[in-house]
Amino acid sequence: MYNKVEICGVNTSKLKVLTEAEKRELLLTIRNGTEEEKKKAREEMINGNLKLVLSVIQRFTNRGENLDDLFQVGCIGLMKAVDNFNPDLMVRFSTYGVPMIIGEIRRYLRDNNSVRVSRSLRDTAYKAMQVKERLTNENHQEPTVEQIAKELDISREEVVMALESIVEPVSLYEPVFNDGGDTIYVMDQVGDNNDDQNWLEEIALKQAINDLSDREKKILTMRFFQGKTQMEVASEIHISQAQVSRLEKGALNRIKGQL
């Protein structure tokens, strides 16, 4: 990822980076300018934030996805952020844009990527099924996993993993029973581990974050939401790295203390 200079025909080493003032001016033009001015400002805003897309897709590089595809999907999220951002909110564009880009990529990964099963695992599964069928015919009963593993000269765990890998995913909305009245779906038979304690802890976490100062909220957002280093945060809010470290640690300790 980091060594790839060109993505989707875009030379990433020469991407323009806009200042916050430039972003705000373009966003105001997109909202208040003429149609021609809006179109030009929108294009400049998108091109000036492509590095934001690059920084986000770095989080997804370990999934084996095509980087060009992720970049294109991320750009769709960026366009949506540009089109829907309200400059009156007085927040940085990246604070709004990053979750939009992440959301678009996650939606793409969820909707378009099935679970990948290696060829060797599939081959093992089909061999195991053939052995299972043969032993069932010979002994008039289904063989155990251990018997199948012995026939294939592999471990029990390998047999289980291979057979599970070829099981088709089942939708939570798959009907499992219908007596002519109410239909019972898979999701009705899946346990819910969430309880009131989890709900209360979530409320306590939100309250603890709300009790932080604006500076502390900003530091935690930049560090853990935008993925910036302490040095980058320090440079942006004009304090030392040591101060960022101290404020970050103090904020986290206060949050932990209230949970």
C-alpha cells in the first residue's frame, strides 16, 4: 500500500492537500455559488481530499482487497460527505468525512465480498464427503470425524475446518418453521447476549465522554477516530507532544474511572 504511488490512475505522491481555510471557502461556494461555481468548487474539494481517502483505506489493507476498488469506493463516500456537509456546524470537514468514507467501504465489504475459501480447503472437504459416503454405505451408519480423518490421513481439526468451510451461510431471515400462522425465522432461535448491564455501560461511556473538555474530546477524536499520531495532533492544535500525551492519558483515566 505505502509503496504504491498510482491508484486508479491517480499519482498519490502529487495529490494536493487543502488548508482548512481553503476547504471552508470551497464548501461555502458549493452551497451559495452559481451552478458553474458549485461544480468547480465541488471538483476542487474532492481532489483536495483524496489523501483523506488514502489514509482511511490503509485501515483495510490487511483484508486482501484490491486497493483500486477500495479507493474508488472511498471516493464515493468522500463525494457524499462533500455533498452533505454543513459548513455552519463549525467542525472540520475531516471529522464528518472520515466516518462517511469508512461507512461506504464497510458497506462495500459487507455487500460484495463473500467468504473466500482456499482451493486446498475445498478439495479436502470434497474428499471428506466422498469418504463419508463410502463408509456410510460400507458400515450402514455415518462415520465419526475421527474415522474420516484416519481414512484421509489428516487431523480431526482439518476435517472439521474443511467441512465447515463449504457450508453455505444462512440468512437470519431464513424461515425454519411455519404452521400456517406465525413464521419462525433463524434469528428467532439465535440467542441475544446483550443485557441491561451492557446498555447501562454504554450510557455511562457516553456520559463520561460528554464530561470531557472540548480539547480532550478533540485529542481523543484525532487519536482514535482519525488515527493520527500524538505528534500530528500536537502540530495541529499547537501544543507539545508531551502535553498531548498527558491530556490523552488523563482523559482515558477519567473515562475508565466512571465505568
